[in-house]
Amino acid sequence: MRTGKLTAMMLVRNEADRYLTQTLDDLNRYVDAFVIVDDASTDRTVEICASYDKVEKLIALKEHGFHNEVQLRKLCWRETTATDAEWILALDADEIFEERMKTEIDGLLRREDVDAWAFPLYDFWGSTEYYRSDRLWRAHEHHGVFLLRNKPFEEQWRETPVHCGRIPSNVMQTFRVEKSDIRLKHYGWANRNEHAAKFERYMKADGEGKYGSLEQYYSILDPNPNLVKWEERHVR
């Protein structure tokens, strides 16, 4: 049985023709509410988000601000923590947990000795059937915090225009963090037709590699990356 309110927070921009509906439909099966900040979308993103009854807050910005991502992430975080959510799930509009999450989420939330849960993220590449795994793309070998309690603390952020993180940077040092083996599927690279534009966006935002890896940026254009077939695990 669910203990405490679970709210998903999300920053979106022009997601209508990508994975937004798929992501929201999936989350709608197990979260209690959504808080969404739209970064001045010019498509039907806001309309799609507004169609979900569980959307508690939908903030539609008038001016595009992704050139300073940290300010958008702070806004999304603070609007979410201001609600009565007990737990916050911090996802982007192209991220979907494997099916196990639906049956195991309540068990995670019931753990009184845990303040935050970390999960491995898999970067799907060129399709929704294969993920990339090589020296530069190995997020799935580590765990990142995506689920955490809504509790007061002195938050700190990585004050960078890109790669700032979606939650405060000091969560790992402040919260009691536990690792889960439930996997998070990231479809942001699943459409190969988007790769060139995303590469250009990174080069414009961080052409000197101050905030990320230039080698990784250029690897986006690799025509033959190492791909691994995804295999869905059976629900326990």
C-alpha cells in the first residue's frame, strides 16, 4: 500500500513529437501527481501535459531559458518541493523505468531508513531496442539519484549553464542514499536523426568543454558505436 504522496517533476520543451506521451502515460500508472515546467515550447507540449488529471502544477514559461539550464532546474525543484509531496521522482520527458518499477515502487517508498534512491540509467542509441555501452557512454555502470524524500535541507547546485543536474548537487552527501537495480531507460538518443542537432547544441553551449567532455560530444557523431541489445527483466 502506498505510504506518502509521490510527485513526478519534469522540465520539458518541444516534446510533443518525441516521448512525452509515452513517458506521461507510464508515470501516470504509479505516481500521484505531476509538477511540470515548460521552457517556452512552440509545439503541443503544454496542451499534452494539461490533458493529464494528475498534473498539479504546470508552469508555462514565455521565454526560452535553456541557455541557463540551472535556473530552470532550480525553478522546477522549488515548485515541486513547495507542494505536499512526500517523495519526488525527478525525470525528464524521455526517461521511462522498466516495468518492475510499477510493482516495486511502494516497497521503496516504505523504507524508513532511506531518503533517496539511486538507479542505473541506460542511454538507448538509434532505437528503443539497443543501448550504447563504451568508454564514453557508461552511465548504466553507475547509479544516479532520481527518487528522494521531500525534506528541508540547505541545497547546493552546480552553477553551470549545462550539465547542472536536475536535483541539488549535495543530495548524495546530505541524504541517506540506497542503490536499486531497477533500470531507467533514457530515450534521448534513440532517434538518430536528432544526433547532429544535439551535437551542435552542445558545441554552442559548451564548445570548449568547460562543463562536459569534448571527446564525448564528438562521439555523438560516431557512425559505429558499441550497442547492446536491451532485455527487459521479468517483474518480480
